[in-house]
Amino acid sequence: MRTAIFAHRGSKANRPENTLSAFEEAMRVGSDGIELDVHLTKDQEVVVMHDEKVNRTTDGKGQIKNFTLKELKELDAGVWFSPQFRGERVPTLKEVLDLLSGFPGILNIEFKTDRNIYPGIEEKTARLIGSLRPELPVVYSSFNHESLIRMRRVDPSADVALLLWERLADPWRYTEQVGASAQHLWEPSALSETAAQLQQHGIKVRAWTVNKPKNMQRTFEMGIDAMITDYPEVALDLRKSF
Ligand code: G3P
Ligand code: CA
């Protein structure tokens, strides 16, 4: 089985993460999947950024939930990475879905709901996908597994994946209870005997964040279902020899 390659936050290593430039690059190199993170603005728009605060990846300060979309759009989301990307904006999920029209791969949407500060984000996201890109294969993931359970209530056919740092004590039963088809495991946990055990139970394994070529090779050798990487182009190139 061929290991799929998902671009982490777009092509994070060489583009400002979670921006349209990053997703364009991920598509340009031929990624099999694209991973991104979602939050809600003060006026309830689903937007794409990693941190809860805008401080690290824009020229603003404060929490996303305290910005309206209009205010968030005034921030520069590219210059912190390189002056070459000055003018890049924080994208809405809708804008990303428009950009991905024609993308033949999988979209992995991570709910950043660890602190439960975005009530309704699962419904809003499901509505956007359902109305704009119902045909797009989407995998929803989160470290907050309640969020995945809520997503499955909103859309019982939603494909959800447990985000995990470590192997669970009772991984099969728990995965089934949540209704997940996959575990997205931290690289050291994924690159262990756990991966094959999960796969034998019909649970897909996607490893994050696989950035070293040596670990990319290992991921291919082990037949892990997918890797999530900041370097999709490097991984795609290495995969050619497998
Ligand atoms: O989905 C894998 C990975 O993105 C989880 O960690 O912090 O990069 O969102 P983080
Ligand atoms: Ca993520």
C-alpha cells in the first residue's frame, strides 16, 4: 500500500502556514492531502490558522475569537514568514474550499477546540462543506475527541480521526466508540509496532509530523497509511523510489 502524503498546514516549510499560498504550493507539488486548522471569529466565521492567538503568524495581537472577520482580514499573515509574502491574509475556510476546487486529494480539517471556546464550529464547518464541496473527501481530526463525537452527530457519515500523542490503553474499543476510522499519531508513537496492530484492526494510521527523510523512508517501509509533513515535495520525491 502506498503511503499518502498530506501537506501540514499547507506546505509549511516553505510558505507561511495555513495561507492560500501554502495550499497552492501543496497542490502544485501534487500532495495527496492537505491538513489545516480551524477556529471561529467573533462573528462566527470559520477561519484557518494554527494558534488561538494571531500573535505568532500575523502582525496583530489577541485571540481570534475577539476579532471580527473584517478586523482579522486587516492583518498581514505572510510577512512574519518572509517579506516576499507580505499582503497574505488569514483565509476563511470558504476561501480555501474555493481554492481547492478541482483538488483531487483529501482535505484534513483539524478542529482547534481544546478549550471548547468555539461552540457550534462543527456544525458551521459541516454546513460549509455540505453546501460548497459535498464531493470533497474530508477527514476531520481533533485532540478534543468530544469535537469528533459532535461532528458525527451533526453528520453521521463524517470521516473522523483521533489526534493522539500516544497509544491508547484500549485503542480499538475507544476508536470504535468515537466512530473514528483512523488515528493520527505523533511520529514516535506511529513509527512503532502500534501502527501494524491498529491497521490489523482496520484502523488507518497517519503519522505527524514526519519531516526527516529517514523517518519518511521508515513510514513508507512500514506501510503507514499517510504521513503529515511540512515537506510534501521532499516526501513525494522520496516515495518515487518505493
Ligand atoms: O494533524 C497533525 C498536526 O497538525 C497536529 O498538531 O499542532 O501541528 O496542529 P499541530
Ligand atoms: Ca494541525
